[in-house]
Amino acid sequence: MTEELITISEAAEILGVSIDTLRRWDKSGKLKPIKISEAGYRLYYRLQIELFLDNLFNLAKNWVLKNNDMPPNFYCSNSAVFQTRLTQMQDTLAKVADLSSIFPLIIAVAGEIGNNSFDHNLGNWPDVPGTFFAYDIHKRNIVLADRGLGIFATLKRVKPELNTDQEALRMAFTEVISGRAPESRGNGLKFVRKIISENPIGLVFQTGDAELILTKESSKLDIRPSTESFRGCSALITF
């Protein structure tokens, strides 16, 4: 394992959770730091945190980046299949006692992001249509990905002044965009941001060479260049 150490705040940002959540996970044994510094700060290996997100996110990344095969049980070839599996996830989350107050909002966030994939790429899929959609209730994360046109290509149809993936990503999550369907449906990402700003739900969203991080119960947008670039979108929802 790499020896690159990161702070608890950096680990929380990668996972999309609060620092207090990581402290609770340390006490419960769910995710313990590698060491405590002399000043009393919790330190983690970066790879340790990335592996905690584990196989679902890696499977999605390998599919969008390397054209690897996708496990059939994670593939939604069309919106009807996606909606069926979204309903199945809703039924599963509804049985988790401590999620009773927010599981409808988790479903709303996942549903909006997944529906965007189908709405914005309808009839224009560059290669493989459909989405990757998987979730791990134990680790409290949901992963979605597509190999579609991406946010930049979608918004540039109605906002030709856009020049970069980062500009497009910021616009998608902050500005009301008018235009004919399906472009206008992207306004739902503002709805996603609002839900996250008011609830213990986190999001890491990537498109092209840009990455956005929304931490739980915060409306602050952290948009940065991503380490890897691909056509399409991927999302990691944590709760």
C-alpha cells in the first residue's frame, strides 16, 4: 500500500462525508486511521480511502475509462430498466431504520442523475448506450456512470460560449438553463445540489476532465481538474 498520508479533512472530502462522521467511524471500527500524529491528528493512506469506496466505483471507472466489460446486473440499457432498479433500491433503503427520514431524497438524487444520462443522450449515444448503476448499502454509497456525450457537449448546444468542462459543470449545478428538451432537463442538477445542501448526502461527480465535490449538508461547490479524463459522466453518492 502506498505510504502517501492524507489528513482527516482530505479523507472526508474524498469520501463525501463530514470529519465528525470519520471520527465516529474510527470509534466504531468501521474505518480507522493508519496513525495518529504527534499533534493528535488522524492520518490515513490515500489508497486506503480509495479502496474503502471499493469495487463498485472502480468497476464503473474501468468501464468508462478502459471500455472494460460491465457486469450485467449493473447495466441499465434503457430508462425503463433504470427505473425498475431504482424502485428496487428504494424498497431496500426503506428497510434501513436510520435512513427512514432521508431515503426518498437519496432516491431523488440518484434518479435525477440517472435520468439525465438517458435524457441528454437520447438518440446520440457515442458508443454503448445506457448506464452503470450499482449500490452498496453496507458502505452507504451509490455509483452511476455513462459513456454519453458529457455535460460540456450537452450544454454547449444551448450555451455555445462555454469553453471547458469545468465551466460547464459549474453552470449545470448553479444556473437555470433554458432550452428545448432534453437540454432544459439538466436544471435538475440544481435540485440535486439543494437536496445535498440540506441533508447528510454527499456527491462526487465527474465529466470530461472536471470533477465536482459536494459535501454533506453544504452548498459549497468544489470544482477542480480531474486526474483522468473521459467522455460521459460518473457519480458517487454517499449517505
